[in-house]
Amino acid sequence: MKVLEGQSQQVSNKRLAGKVALVTGGSRGIGTAIAKRLAEEGATVAFTYSKNKSSAEQVLNDINQTETKAYAYKADVAQDNEVNLLIDQIKSDHGKLDILINNAGVWEGGPLQDVDVEQFDRIFDVNVRGVIATTKAALNLLQDGGRIINISSVAATFATPGMSIYSASKAALDSLTKIWAQELGARQITVNGVAPGTTATDMYHQALSEEAKVAFNEKTALKRVGEPEDIAAVVAFLASPDGGWVTGKTIAADGGINI
Ligand code: NAP
């Protein structure tokens, strides 16, 4: 009896069996946690990296030791030709796409008087243009009933000095989420965002001083930094049938940093 209970538990955990997911920026941080979580839930996971081949290989190796199979692709989301080749490759390798996670992102900061105007291009080319290019290229391959999940940030709604251009990029992303949800709803495709608060990744260590990390942790209701797996759990819910009635929303996964 115990064995049977265990088996049925295992089956119900595979909410994404038979699905093909693409995670941009899966070689590190939040994207890695998302790729691993979707694979655990039964999806075939394709993920991208832009530079860090050794990290991508490590993630590939980790997932391929489980029952599910993953595939890594080198593609800079800021380069249209690389994005188009990526989607062509996914079509030929997997034949379809059910779940698109636009996670790849970059961070730069500084107060207005110190930033150069080109910071806008460096950030928006990846965080906004890259998402538009990837989603547009994927639209024909994405199945009716599919999922698009954009990784935003609490920075979009939480005014932090020194983060204006990055925050504006995530606010732009939140607008895309809402409007694409309207535009794609007739195909039963849901479009949502997940907005992490501070989350322990390379980007977090790059962006914040030790003092700022302590201050941000103190601001959360739960008094800690987020882990990439905290974000991946919310993404997995939205990607699964359980999330099917949620669309056009950006859900904060931030330990209550913003309440
Ligand atoms: P991360 O540790 O810096 O990892 C970034 C990932 O994106 C890497 O896999 C990187 O690939 C990839 N990437 C960067 N530029 C790319 C490009 N042009 N094309 C394709 N891939 C690219 O960042 P993270 O903290 O995991 O952040 C993931 C997402 O969460 C981002 O959208 C970020 O804005 C958002 N976010 C993070 C936090 C936080 O506190 N960490 C908070 C709010 C929102 P390589 O390994 O090849 O460089």
C-alpha cells in the first residue's frame, strides 16, 4: 500500500509531463533553478546561455542525471539572428514549444548624474528587446494553451535610488505581460510575470553591497534573502495546469519586501 501511495505521489508531481519548455539564461542563478524545477516536474527543458559555457554544461549534466532530458543552446537574446536560429533549432530538435520563460536579464545601476545614456541600450537590449525578439520568434512554435512567463523584478514597483534604468526595463516588461495576455488569450496562452525580490545569485552579489543586502533582508517580512528555488516554485505553478486561470499578472515572489 505504501509503495502505491508513493507512486501516485510521484505521478502527481509531474505536472509538466509531455511539455517542452524554453528557459532563456538557464546557465546560472534563477534560470538554472527554473530549468531544474521544470525538469523535475516532467518537462523537456531547453535552456540558453550567452557566454558561460561551463556553467551551462554543469546544469545540463545535473538535469541529465535525472529522469528528464535537458538541452543547452548558446544564444544572446540581444542578437535577433541568434534568437531566430535558436527557435529554428528548437523546432527541429523538439517539434513544438509549450512553455517560454523569458528569464535572461542584465543589471547595471548608478544615480542619474553618473550613468551614461548608453546604459539604457545595454539594459533594454536584453531585458526588453530580447524578450520581444524571443517571444515573437517563438509565437508560431508555441502551442495553443501554452505559457509565457516573464521574469520581472520588484524593482519595477519599488523605487530604489540608483536603479532607475534597470527598474524602467522591468516596468516595461510588466506592460508587455499585460498586453500580450490580452492578445494571446484567444489561443488559451497565458502570459504572466514573476517579480523576484532580492535573490541570492551572481547578479545580487554584483548589484548590492554587504550593507545593502542586510538592509534588504530586513525589509522582507520573512527576514531573509530569496533563493532561486523560491522563484522557480512560483514559475512552476504558473507553467502548470494549476496556473491556467491566471493571466496578465505579475506575481511578486519577494518574501514580503514590498508590503
Ligand atoms: P544572473 O545570476 O546574472 O544570471 C543571468 C543569466 O542570464 C545567465 O544565465 C546569463 O548567461 C544569462 N544572460 C545574460 N545576458 C544574456 C543575454 N544577452 N542573452 C542570453 N542570456 C543572457 O542573474 P539572476 O539573478 O539569475 O537573474 C535572472 C532574472 O531575474 C533576470 O531577468 C533578473 O533581472 C531577474 N531578477 C533578479 C533578481 C536578483 O536579486 N537576483 C531580482 C529581481 C529580478 P551566461 O551564464 O552565459 O552569462
